[in-house]
Amino acid sequence: MAVGRASSESTGAADTGQSGTSHPGELPRMTKITGIRGMNDISPSQTPAWQMAEHAAREVLATYGYREVRPPIVERTELFRRSVGEGTDIVEKEMYTFTDRGGDSLTLRPECTASCVRAAIEHGWLREGGQRIWHIGPMFRYERPQKGRYRQFHQLDVECLGFPGPDVDAELMLILARLWRRLGLEGLELQINSLGSRPTQARYRELLVEYFQRNRDALDDDSQRRLTTNPLRILDSKNPEMQQIVADAPSILDHLDPAEAAHLDGIRAMLDQAGLAYSLNPRLVRGLDYYTSTVFEWVTNRLGAQNAVCGGGRYDGLVAEVGGGGQSAPAIGFALGMERLVALLEEASIEPPASAPDAYLVAVGDAAAGAAHALAERVRDALPELRLVVDAAPGGMRAKMKRADRSGARMALILGDDEVAARTVSLKPLRSDSQQSAVAWAELPVRLAAEE
Ligand code: ATP
Ligand code: MG
């Protein structure tokens, strides 16, 4: 079990009861409660960039016929053991696993492909034919937090279930290229590889183990360990001292069977025809065991060490594995790291559309305070798109006007008791030199619409 320090901290905080009994890991009463390391609050100033990215993804996916799914964030631990794989970093040391009150072992999902596959099998979606689906949401891995690597992070997950490819393989890559274009992102590089089928992987693994055994002295500790648990992952080593030995290792591409090679050629031909540039990287393996055949990543040199924005591949054996063998189906998918995508937008100074209010209503005096919300509601009825903020903090005219200005609104609407008596409001432009003017309540929607 890999429930980390972080998760016991949070339980302690939440469980602080009236009884005064102490729980393991509980914070003393007078200590400020903070969030959990590696789990971020996305602040109001950051959400516009997230919404822009999510909105673009939703729109692009809809145009390709992909439909949203929303699986739960908790699954049976067994699902990830069986799919992601026992020998992977994720299952070995990164899962947030706990026993629920009924005694079942559950895990906060570290990724979402397994959930999509489980749901598709459970609800018989594949009986209706191939499924193109997607999901955005939080994932959880007990990793060492650093820039671009968190313990709760978000993925856009896209899955094509029931299609043998290679056309859908290329489609997924084209979708991502379109998303980058739509967001105005540059400098992302597509790398592709094929891992072959399970038998090919088994043969290749033997060759690789033989090669690394011969060069055992040059392997770092991590790779020595992986030699028995997950030798393909040695190719993925980030250790600079390992780069030469990895570069000289046998290439999987020399060991694909004819059908596997033809599948990869099919993808390449489609990418070439569509004019999408890529590079072939025979060292590209992925961190999850379920991949077979096609694997790909989009990488960038603009984010430092955490250079992979998106990774994916084919997992033709996973439906049978998750479903207990009752059914099998070819499938492919990818997961895009939303934190890294948002960081790229920031790095490229790609700003979301301004979200300042159009108008800011201040009311001074008892009668005005009483009338303000009713007037605002009438304006909202007439102009459903208008962003109208009603001032809500105490203070005099000066303080209120200061807040109106700080809100970024283009117009202030000023309501005093005199205005209420005359059933008017003073409209004051905040971003131009135009004069303040009195507007009758009945005329206000028309005037505001004209100011748009
Ligand atoms: P990495 O090599 O960076 O650890 P990975 O191979 O573990 O990535 P996947 O499990 O395939 O990544 O997830 C796909 C994408 O999700 C990654 O390309 C990355 O953008 C994002 N991602 C993965 N782990 C994290 C994390 N801990 N924090 C933020 N983003 C992450
Ligand atoms: Mg990882």
C-alpha cells in the first residue's frame, strides 16, 4: 500500500472532532490547516487559462465526433494492478490506495484509460461498435512534487475503443496537432514508435536483457533493478550517464513482424499525407504496461525537465485483460497533461480573453442598497450576456468607486438615494474620458447594449 504522508495528514485534519481525542498525524488545534503537498489550488486568476484550454479541447474533439464520459475518480485497486501493471513505478510506489469501511481496497485513479475500458465493458458500449470518447479530470500519483509534476494533476484523456487502426492512430495525432494550432502553440514535437505485439515484446525483451546483462557495469541502480522488473523502461532512463548505452541498445524497429511494421508504415503514410511532421524514436517506451504496437509522445523544450506534454499508444490487449477475457477489442488512446499545457500557454504569453465585468454597480444609501439588486436583475433579464457585478462590501462612495475601478469594468453604475427617487442611475465610463450621464431605469438595458 502506498498511502503517503500527505494523505494521512489530510484525514487527520478532517477528522478533528469535538471529543479532543487525537488521531495519528493530526495537526494541533491552533495550527493553520494547509493544503496537501503536490496538490494545487487553481486560483481565480489561473482558471481563465484552464478554461481556454479545456474549451479548445472540447470543441476540437466534438468536431471529430468524440463524446465525453465521466467515470468516478476511485476504482478497485485491482483495476490498476492488472492494467497499468505490477512492475511499473505507478503501481509499485505512486498509488493512493486505501481500504474503505467495507474492507475493499480502493485507489484514487493514477490514470484514466483503465476506467474508460472498465466502463465500456461494464456497460456494453462496444456492442454498439467502436467508441470515440474523452474525459478531463484529476489524477493522483505519489510522486516527488516539482515544476510540472504534482500529486494531483489533470489529464485530458482521449480513447478510441474498438478500432484496429492505423487510421485512428493517425487521427489522434492530428487531433492534437489541431489543438496546438487552435491554441496558437508552437514548438511541440511528435515522436512515434512501435512496441509490437506481446510476443514481439517478449522476444525483444530477451534481446534487451541479454544486451544490458553484457553491459551490466554501466547500468545505474535504477536500471539494474529494472533489468528484472521492467527492462524496456531502461530505454526511458533520464540519467545522462546512461545515454550512450541506451543509444547502442538493439532497436525494437528491427524486430517488428511484417504486420506490425505495416501498421507503423500506415500511420507514417497518413501523417505524411496530412503534412504532420514527426520523428521516429525507437527508444520511446511508455511507463504503463498495457501498451502494444503504436506509442507516441508530444514533447517540448520549453518546459525544462518535464518535457512530455502528452503521451499515448495502442493497448490492444487491455479490454480482454480488464474484462477477464470475456471480450477483446483493439484500442488506442492518449493522455495530455493539463498543467503542462497551461504552463506552455503561459510560457508563450497566450492570454485567455479578458474576463473583467462589463459594468459594476455601486449603491450608496439605504434606499439605493435596497433597489440595487432588483435593478441588476432587470438588467440581467434583458441582457443575459452582460457581466454585471454588484458591489457588496461596506464603505463610502470613494471606497466603492475604487473597487469599481479595480474590477476592470468598463462602466460604473452609481445608484444613490436621489437616483432611486428619480428612478435613474448614473452611468460613468471608467476607461474613457466620456462624461457621466443620468439614465432612466427603463432605458438602462438599451444604453448598456449600446456601450458594448
Ligand atoms: P512523465 O514521463 O513526465 O512522468 P508519464 O509517462 O508518466 O510522464 P503518462 O502517465 O503517460 O505520463 O501521462 C500523460 C501525461 O500526463 C504526461 O505526458 C504529462 O503531461 C502528464 N503527467 C503525468 N504525470 C504527471 C504529474 N505527476 N504531474 C503533472 N502532469 C503529469
Ligand atoms: Mg511518470
